[in-house]
Amino acid sequence: MRIETLAIHAGRSIEPASGGVSASLHLATTFERAEDGSYPKGHIYSRESQPNRADLERCLAALEGGASAAAFASGSAATSTLLQALAPGDHVIAPDDVFYGTRQLLSETFGAWGLESSFVDLSDLAAVERALRPTTRLVWLETPSNPLLGIADVSAVAAIAERAKSRGALTLVDNTWATPVLQRPLELGADLVLHSTTKYLGGHCDVLGGALVAREENPLFARVRRLQASAGAGASAFDSWLVLRGIRTLPARMRLHCENAARLATFLEAHAGVEKVFFPGLPAHPGHEVAKRQMSAWGGMLSFVVPGGRARAFEVAAKVKVFTRATSLGGVESLIEHRASVEGAHTRAPEGLLRVSVGLEHPDDLIEDLDRALR
Ligand SMILES: *Cc1c(COP(=O)(O)O)cnc(C)c1O
């Protein structure tokens, strides 16, 4: 089935007690054992597994074309659970423009615990090759990246990691920005996919969540599963229910996000008050050709730089009426954010950069709003 159909039907069943066409919310923390001591419905205690999370996990695995998925309380909980499943002394290669929260977890939290990481420019394949060590267990990609919309070639990086696979190296793609609607990492050669479902999958800025999807069962993912059950970072019943509800409209929403973002990028690129636009759909973007090969559309995120640095960027952001000044992305409402002041010391964002999560409003209203603010 196509993704539009999977998004609506995967992980769905008619509610046996009522005949309801959508799942009920199951708040029970504990589940009855049969007389012979077995668990007839497969659940024991909700930290380990529960029905709404199980529905969501079946849906996520189907959407990414994976064998198995694990849903977490946030994208960062998914990241930390995966890193906990590694061992002290193991080595991770990550992009030098990886999501700043991931960078913090890798270098501070897990660095102190003995995990080693190298941050490299993933568009430099020779640098990725040089960074490989006998202890490399994970090559992490994030494409498009934040906030410069950098594009990494998933197949090319996965092919390099493949050579180290006999020593246990797996490739992971953080597919939060592209979503499985626009980009299929497991088909491009990756072993694992990570999501912050807080973003496009949830889609309404009202639920925090994360997920890992594995192409096939492997020892690392088995440890992730055990940690999900034992360490307690699994997604709650209500959060799972909300994310699954968001996913039902994901393919339809993505189509409109992409259409609106492309309109806005073209408008901004031609605007006299804008110095530079970062959007992979623009032919001048350095990742344009790779993005064309591995994505079915350009996504709903873009960044632009205004001349005049931080002061001017704040001035523009202060004047918008339709956009909301806020962090995060992937909701139905358009958001605008000055990235450098959020990311702090290690930021790669120019001071004049504003990042935009293009929502589902009418594109003319968005264009008029930005035009007014830029004037
Ligand atoms: C938001 C985000 C995360 C972290 O997810 P949370 O749900 O906020 O913990 C990780 N990666 C990317 C690309 C993100 O945008």
C-alpha cells in the first residue's frame, strides 16, 4: 500500500468492546493474567508495553518500511535510549551540524559516561571515512539539517558505514524534518531511523514524542527495546494516541507544507530585504542535486538571512502578525525563530538568520505578512 493509505490504516483496528472506528485511550497501568499465569493480550505493565503505544509502533514501522519500532516520550528520549544501548568506549560519528540537543547529549551527558564521538561534515565523504574507528558503532545522519538545511547523501554515507558493519557499525538517519512521506532512509541503506514525533508526525504542536525504527531486528535494537521497558522513557498512552491521530493526516499535510514553503522560498529569494535563503528546492542550494535524488519534495522548513545581523532579525521577527515567534516546527501554524539566540555558544546559525516552519495557512497571507515585516 502507498503511504497515504498506510498512514490511515496502519496500527488501526476496530475497537473490540464498542465497535469504535478509532482506538480508545487505554489508561490502565497493569493487565490481568489468565488462570495459567499467561498474559492473553500481550501486556503486563504499561512501562513495558501498552495498547496505544503498540498501535503507534506498528504504524511507525509500516510508514518507514521497518521491521520494528519503539515509541518514546520525546525525540531526545529516543536518542538517549539508543545511546544508552551502546557501551562506554563505543564511538559515534555525527554531523557537525547535528541538532544541538543531540550534540549536547553526545558530548556532555554520554561523553562523561565514556561514549566517544566525532563531529564531521557529512558532505565530505573522505572525512567520514577517516573518522571511522574499529570501535565505531553508529554513523548518525540528519538531513535536511538545522538551521542551514544542509543535505547529506544517505546512500553514500551508508555505503561507507557498510564497510565497517562487520565490526558492528550501523547507520541512523534522524528523519524528523523530511518525514517518511518525503524521504525513505531504510530504502536508501540506513539501518535505523529516529524521529521527534513532536514535529510533523504529531503535527499540531500539542504533544511531545519520539521514535526509533529498525530495518531489521538487530542486537542494538533489542537492547533499545529492553531499555524502553526497563528505564521508563516509553511514550504514554495519551501521547501515543495523539501522535497516531496526527499521523493519519501526515501525507496530506506534508503536501501543503511543501507547496507553501516552495512559494515562500521563491518570494524570499527575490526580496530586496533578504540576503540569502536556505531551502533545498532552490537550484543554488549546495544540496539541491542530492536532495532531488533522495527526497520526493523539499519539505516545509526554510531559513533566511537579513542584512544587519541580530538586531535586524529581531526587528523583522517582532513585526510578523500571522507567524508566531516560537521554537519547534512541523505544526499547522507557521513559526519564525531567531536560531542563534536559542542555540547559544556552539551555534552555526548566522546572527541575521531567521528559521521558518511553514504552516498550512494560505500562502498569500504568509507572504504578505513577511513582506510587511521586511519593509
Ligand atoms: C526537535 C528535534 C529533536 C528532539 O526532539 P524532542 O521531541 O524535542 O526531544 C531531534 N532531532 C530533530 C531534527 C529535531 O527537530
